[in-house]
Amino acid sequence: MKNLKIKVIVILFIILSFCNNIVLGADNQIFTQKELNYINEHKEIYIAGNPNIEPVESFNGEEYEGIIPDVFKKISEKTGIKFVYINKTQNWEDYALNNQVEIISGLEKGTDLGKYKLKNSMDIVKFSVNNNEKIITIAFTEIADDELVSIIEKAIKEINILDMQEIITPNMVEEQKNMSLFYVLIGVIAIFSVISIALCDAYRKYKRENLKSKYIDNITNFGNYQSMEKKFNSIITENNRTSYCVINMGIDIAHVEEVYGYSEVQKILKDIANIINKNINKNELFARIYKDSFVIMADFVSEKSIEERIGKIVNEIRDNSKENNKIYGLNIYSGVYILNQTDSNLGKVVYNAMLAKQSAKEQGMLVKMCTQALIMKAKKEHGLEKEMLTALRDKEFLTYVQPLINLQTMQTACLESLARWESPRIGLLKPSTFIPIFENNNLIDELDFQMYENICKMISKSIKLNKQIYTVFCNFSKKTLENSMFFDKLQEIAEKYQIRKEYIGIILESKMYSITNLKFTIKRLREAGFKILLSSFDPLIYSFKEVSQLQVDYIKFSAKLTENLNDYKTIEVISGIIQILHELNIKVICEEFNETKTEAQKLKSIGVDVLQGNAYYPPMPIEEII
């Protein structure tokens, strides 16, 4: 029997080796540019595994081990992505339902993926128990991007016979006497054999299509940015360079994806690409360069003519949505940069046009021409960005707090934390200066948690000194809140300083969330024990039913709601809204008022509970509170 096992294993290894040797002759560039960008931006991917299916996957008290964890290590070697198991003994179900990880591992095939909001199951290991065949798979949660799924799939296909031998042999050492391990081994090899044989069959097709896919956008089916780069210097020459401009056109489609789903977004992008293609000349180029951005390399005659061309394209895009009986309310912004004689780098001119596009968006303009002033401003901000990143690393950012006043007692009701930066070169800067830069660099969570930890330190110190303790409401970027590790990190820091959850509050900007996402986030925070302040609240965009489902402690009114307190009807409406909120045990905060005694009295008379304003207390360093 032992010899038979060896023969079967050898035969399978030979088949697998033969197939892999053929496949490994393919071009090593297996990932698309989009996937390479994803790898560069996502250095860690989180997994919730099954700690009790040894030797396939198990937790030994310190780390996960077994065949599947070793497969992920091989994928890590091939991609550069680090895979981190975050659950030790807790079941994977909660991690899946709460979207706390990207990958769920160690699932038995046949598990109801829909029940746990999972997708894209992949078979990894097959074995036999009591003559019953079992297949163990991995699956992806809703927060896993399509690029990640594709990267994992491609990386698995690239695992060759030597890799598999390296994975399987160590996992056999402890289980050699266990007959089921033999079936595990056979199952693993069989699955990889099937994959490899399929690759053998698909190799010629892959080789034919590989070159095409490298230069074709996978959504629009027109040339991508790499294609534009390839053609740029052949079309744009020393003789005609100054007669061209580059248009960077951005389409605001985030709300479309939220309402209609990504499939509708893809349809819109295809339609836009077709419209642009119809409106360009033979000697012009265009490409989709990001999820919601297109670049057009166009003839330039005058600013007026280019604005008219952009206007025509935008009108056709909007008319197209009407013809499809869907009014998306697309906001479109374009930046234009006119090439000069020294502009031979495509990336540089696209970047300059992007600067103008951002300016157009900020000013609510359809078209904005890139000027030298915009370029100089960007260079200045880039210098500031480098300075800020150093300051973040050296923990130079300061945590401020602003007391909020109870209108009945005129005493401090609670505190709001705010980030400040004391730049040695510029002076004290407010968050609006540096928050967007950290968000663009995906470092905002590091800043947010620095500020949060400082608040926890402050509360801990106040408790030890027997000082009055107030709930401190902390600001977090939406990006930080959407981090899969947010809740774990939040609780970890609070427990580190032994802070009771009632002393910590989280501020949510209502305008940043759909009602569904808002309710989900509030539910998670409420279950974790934190207090919640809903900011920038506009009750006119919510139904009474939706408001009743927002289980928050405080609501901060949008400033525009209280800007006309001399109007009787306005006062009646606001008073009625506040009364409803009070019945739901929600206190109301008002900020950015005129800060006079008369106005404060009016706000008190209509039911406002708390005021926030510099006339009472300006933001101050946390040291002044202790």
C-alpha cells in the first residue's frame, strides 16, 4: 500500500511538473497595471481562518500553520502582499458579516456564501474522511476589491511543483501515521494538477491575449494609459508639440455606485469612452487612467475652442443618460494643460491637467485652464507634504480639545478633540490644511489614532489626579472608520489606558454616509460601548423613521439650520425637530452661531442643549484641560 501511495504521488508530481514547466515559460508579467497598482497600495491583507482543521489550517497558540497558511506565504512571495490572520480562536463568521477582513479561509465547500456576504470561492485542498470527500476553500468578503481576487487567483496558478513540495512536506511530518493526510496530499496535488492542466490548455490563448490586455482598458475596451504612453512620443513631436493640449476629465460617479452598483458604473464608463472616441480626431488620443478619470490628448487652437469641445462631450454624456431613462446627476470637471516645447513627459502633462481639474472641482467650474500659478502652488504644497510626513513620523502633531457648553447650566457638557500642527516654518495650522494630504497618502489612520491615543492618555491622567472627567468626542476620517481594523484598534487603545467607554465618543459626519452605512456604523460603535455624536446633521434629508433609527447621543446641527433665527416659521420648524430628537433621547448641539447672549437665549428657548463656540471656549491644548 505504501508503494502504491508513492507511485501515485510520483505520477501526480510528474504530471504537475510537466504542466508547470510549460506554463512557467510564459511571460512573467502576469499582473495588469491596475493589479500592480493595487499591490503597491495594499501591503497587508487580513484573513479570518478556521483554527481547528489541522493539518489544513490551525492556530498553534502563536500563529496559524498548515497547508493553507503556507499557500498564502507562497502567494506573498510572488506578490509582495503580506497576509495577516487576525482571529485566534474566535469563529470567522463575525469577521465575515462585519467586513473586518478581506479573506475568509478554511471554509468547507458548500458553505452558504450569501448568508455571510461572501463571494468568489476558490478550492484549495481536497481530502477524504470516512470515504466522504471534503473540499476546503477560501472566499472573499464585500470589501475585497476585484483586483485582489484576480491577484490571488493568478498567484495560485503560478505555484509550481517545487512550491507545492515545499508546502506539503513540512505539514506531513507530524501526521505521517494519519491515513487522512495522504488524501489531503492527493487532494492538494489533484487540485493543482487540474489548475496546471487547464493552464496548459489555455497557454496559447493567454499568450495571444497577453499583449492585447497589456494595452487595453478592461472596462472600456479602448487603449489604456500604457497604450497612450507608447503612442505619445510618436504622435507628439518637436514640430507639433505646442499645438496639443491634454484634458483631464473627472466624472463624479461615487453616488451612482452606491445607488445602482458597480455594474452600472461600468456601463457609464463604457458609454463615456464611446462618446469621447466619437469626438476625437485621427491624430488625437484618449484613455481612461483611473476609475473615474479620462485623459484626452487633443489639438489645441484656442481656449474657447477647447472649452466648446469639452462642453459638447459633456452634453452628449448627459443626453445619453436621459436616453437611458436614468438621470444620474453626474458632476463632470475638466482641467486643460497646453503643452510647451519642453513637455516630452506624458506623466507630467497629465499631472498638470489634473491640478486644473481639481481647481475646477473646488470652484464648481466645468473647465479650468492650468496656469503657472497653479503649478507653483502645487510645488509649494508638495514641499509642505514632505514636511508634514516627517512631522507625523516624529509625532509633532498636537491634540487640542474644545469644551462644549450646557445651555442650562452654562458648564462644560463634553469635549471635542481636534488635531493641530505647529509647523516650525509656517506656524499653527488647522486640519483643513493637512487632513486631505494625509487622506491622499493613506496615512490618515496613523494621524487619527495618534490623536485618539493622546486623548486616552489625557483621560487616564485626569482620573489619576481625581479631576472632573468629561466625555471626549474624537474626530476620525471616513477612511479610518472604513479600515477593517478600526474597531479592534479603537478598543485596544482604550483598554491599554483602562478607559471606560463612556468617556470616549466618536464623531460621524452624516453627509459622508448613506443612511444604510450610517446605521451600520452607529450599530457597531454602540455595541462596542462608545458614545456617538452625529455632525453636520440636516434633518431635511432624512425621514422621521430614519431619524428614529439613528441611536446617537448628540446631534450637531448644520449651521445653515440656525442662520435665520429671526424668522418665526424657521424657529417653529427647528423647535419641532428638536422636540422629536429629545423624545428619542438625543441632545442637540449648535455651533457657528453669532455667539451673542441674545442669540444664545433664542437657541435655548427652542430647545438647543449644547453650544460650541470660540466666545465660550476656543480650542486649547489638552495640557490646559488636565
